[in-house]
Amino acid sequence: MTPFGEKVRSLRDAKGVTLKQMAADLSISSAYLSALEHGKRGQASPQLIRQICAYFGIIWDEAEDLERLAALSHPRVTVDTAGLTPKATELANRLAERIHTLDEAALDRLLAVLDEAAAARPGDRGRRVARRR
């Protein structure tokens, strides 16, 4: 499941809406919505994200959070380290090799390190090296 899918599912659960009902209300197939939630399809389109926000009455910061989660929920990411240091390439490759072996605690620690590094450079949002296939 993707971060976006997890959020959509929690919104559905809180509202007491089934996947099938939500899909019908949004005029999309339940198979497509399920695939989005589980990361078996690419990212949701900006239009679908807006529809979901309207469906749940989400505005402002919550809508931005949902958009951010959608951007972080592409199931197949390519990391381009061209022009970066050898350490950056090593990190990308080692993460790709081992991500499936990491437990939730290890993932939390790695995410905290990334958040800490980003916070240390407040004026720099970091170079985006992740691309979607």
C-alpha cells in the first residue's frame, strides 16, 4: 500500500464508505481505485486528487498533504545519481537492493535521517533525484 492509498483508505473508513461506493461516486472503477491504494498503478492524476478532496470535504493544508502523499506514492521510482558523488550512487543502489528487507523501525530511522538532513538546510528543498518511470 502506498502512503496515498493508506490515507485514502483511512478517509474512507472514517466516513464509513466502501471502496466500491467511493469509486462509483467518483465515476471510476473500483479496480482502479483499489490498484491506486495498493500501489499497483501509477500516481493519481491531479484531477482525481481534487475529486477526492471534494468528496471528503478536504481543503487547504489537508488538501496539500494529500497532494504531497500522492507525489510520494509512485510505486516504481528511478533514482538518477548522474553528476552526484560516488557515495550518493552507492546509497541509491544499496537502498534499492535492500529496501525489501527493512522493517518499519528501520524505515522510520531512515526517514528521520532524511528529514533531519532537509531541516539542516532550510533554504534548500534538496535536489530532486527521483524520477517516475
